[in-house]
Amino acid sequence: MIDEYIEKDLLRQIKITEYLYELKQINIQKVADLLKVSRMTIKRDIEKILVIDPRIQLLEEQSLYVTVRFQAGVTRYDFIRQLYKQSYFLRICTLYLQGERNYLKISEKEHISVAKVFSLKKKVEEFFKKTGGMTKEGHFVKDEFHYRLLLLVIWMRIDFLEAKLDQRVYREAQHIVTQISKIFSNELNEREKYFFTLNVYLSLQRKHKEVKNPKSSMEYLHNQSEYQKIETIVHGYQLPKNEIDYLTIMYRLLNHNLNNYNYLQMEYYQLRKNYLYTIPEVVDLVHQFEQFFQRELMKEMLFERALMRLLVAIFYNRSMYLVEKNHFIEEPQRQLCTQVKQLIDKWSQEKGYHICLEDRSIEKFCLQVSDLLIRKDIAKVWNVFIVAENEFSHVLYREWIQRRLNMTQIVLDQKLYYSLEYLPVYLEKESCLIICERTLANYPFEEYQGTKVFPVSLFSVNEDLQAFFTHVFNK
């Protein structure tokens, strides 16, 4: 929803930056077609991006392609936050949240005309009201849950309260997040760790505000064992039950990124047993997918995990708070997105759900399951060795490979790697191969510790893994 209000040129530059970060090299015409602008607009956007953030280095520029290198150790989230700082809309939002609404003071502070301030203020108030954070009269609502989410929507995109943070409380929040990550065996990425830390901070700092959490009929979003573990960790902080409920809801929004594939499978089986097929509405949705795509999807791990995360994203607007990345998708995936959006929209109307289908969530889901839903042949089964950005990428690449190769040909390490640096030092150069998501590898793609690396992305998994298969079969 917030994307409807942020400056369109800026949103386009953020998307281009994310495409570059994932792919390192982009086809200018394909990006122009995807974003429905001219090639010259894409080139101008790239020039602006390079000026705004010098941590991006231009390696090569041709008529059709642009190749870049990103500073090592800096995440996608770091780069897009740098771009979000350019948004006048977000900056006016932060001033509102700090109680500043005077036209002249805003104009002077932001170095923009009073006329532009007037226009931006109208957009800011419209956004706050549409998200339920402000009354028709222009006052922030007293509903603590909605107010916190409004804070997070802005805070995750642009710094505005860091100077006012209680550093002692923030350190306590960081400690709690570390403990929760340990007890759940998580490897949260920087963005999600920051999000959860802000939520813990708000719980500690504002526990007297009596947050009222929404009662959702989608009961599978709440896991009782997670509540109990979080309660144990925060016991000494005297948080009321509603705050622990709040933290459990926020935790459920995260990719848990377990550190062992066996754990991931166990979590999936438990999820399916306790939640997935005890909700008739969800069962019906799976049946509608099966009927539409003519596929047997019950007990299909790749599909079911992706569907559950999509439902979480839909019912809790995950992408709005967690600033999820824009995915580069080509025509087959675009068609699939349209079909999935129509199918879920029809299902939600039948069940009486009032939901907003956000494009990023649908695109992410379609990239995760496109091979499963689009392919016409029956795939073979085999295993592989993978380094991926998150647990869903691990599921996608493993399941993709298992449908195509004989398991006797490949040995799969059960440990889930989220960085090349976590790979064991004893890699056998003659017998090991690494499949690594482009977003985790430096360009140009070379060997790692003497071991050949095959770069892969969600949107081009078919072409990328074909190179891997060719290498395997020709050796």
C-alpha cells in the first residue's frame, strides 16, 4: 500500500537496484519492458543510483547490458534504505510521527516549497488514514497495535527515531532477539533481525500501552510452542501476555532460516499436521490450485510451504512492514502471477476475506512455485549441495533438482548454508560443486576455495541449473 504514495521514480530506482544486486548484470531492454518505461529512462536511473550510492561500482556498460559490482559485506537492505532516504514523502511521514505539522517549518527543514509541502501533507494524511493509523479528523489512533505497525512501516525504510532511542532498552532488545534466535536455531538476515529487534524494543518500551492484537480466524498463524518459548525468554522483563502475543505474531512474519534441512522438514510436517489441513478454507484453496493447474499439490512440500508464507504475507501485510525485495520476473512468471492473483482473489471473496493482494508477495510466491506449476513433464528426483539466501530458496533449489536427477548421482549436505563463508574449509576441489544464489556471490563468478561455483537466481532457475547439469553429465 505504501508504494502507492512513495515517489514513482524512486520506487523504480529501488527496483532496478534490487535487480542489479541479485543479477549483477541486467538486460536494459528486459528491465524497461518489465517496468514499462524506455531504455533511456533505465539508463538515467542507473546513473542516479550510482551517484546516490558510491558503494555500487559500474564495471561495464553496453547498449543492451549493464554490469556492476557491489561493495562486499553490504546487504540489499542497506542499499535500498540509502535510496529511501531520498523520499520527501517518507521524510514528511517521519516529521508527522514526531509531531511536526507546521508548513513553514517543514518547508525550511526539507528545503522544498510550501506548495510541495501542502501536496505532500495531503498524501501523508491520506496514507495514515488508509492504513488505519489516523482518524478522519487527522489524529493518530489510540490503537497501540496499529500505531506500532505504522511506526514500523516508516522506520524500516528511513531512520527517524534512532536519535531518540533508549540505548539501554535497545541493547536489551538485541539480547532478547539473540536468545530467541538461539532457541529456535535461526539465522535471521539483517533486515528481519532489525525488524524483530524494533518490535521487541517497542514491547519493552511501550508495554504500559496495552496493545490489543487482532483476533484472526486464520489460527495457523499462531503457534502455541513459539509463544511458550518466547514467554520463557522474556519472563524476567515482566511483559504482559498481550505483549508476548504481539511478539509471537511478529516472529511468525519472519523467514526462520533453520540451520539444518532435516529441521526444516520436521517443521513443515508439524505445520501441515497441526495447522495446514485443520483449516477447511486452506484445504479448499489447495484444491482450487490443483484443479486450475492440473497438479497434485497435497503434501507437496515446496508448494505448501510457499502457500503458507503467502497467506501470512496476505493476512498480515508482511511485505509492507518487512520491505521485501522486488523480484525480476519474465513473461511465464508474469502470466502465472496473473493466474494466481485471480485464483486467490476468487477464493477470498468466496470465504468473505477482505485482503489486499500485494504484487511483491504474489511475485515471490510465483517464483518459488513456477517450476512446479508451469512444467508439463514429470520431473526426476535427485539431491544437490547448495548455498542460498534463505530457507525458501533452499527448498526451491533442492526440490527442483530432486525432480530431475537420480539421487545416487549427487550427495546433498543436510546443513543449510546462507553464506559462502559458512562452507566447510575441507571442500574437496575435485569432487565438490557449489550452487550459490547470485545475491550471495561476487561478480564475476569465480571459484571459491578452489571449488567451482554455479550462480543461480529464482527467476532463471531453469537456465542456471542447466549449466550445472551440463557440467555434471560431461565430467
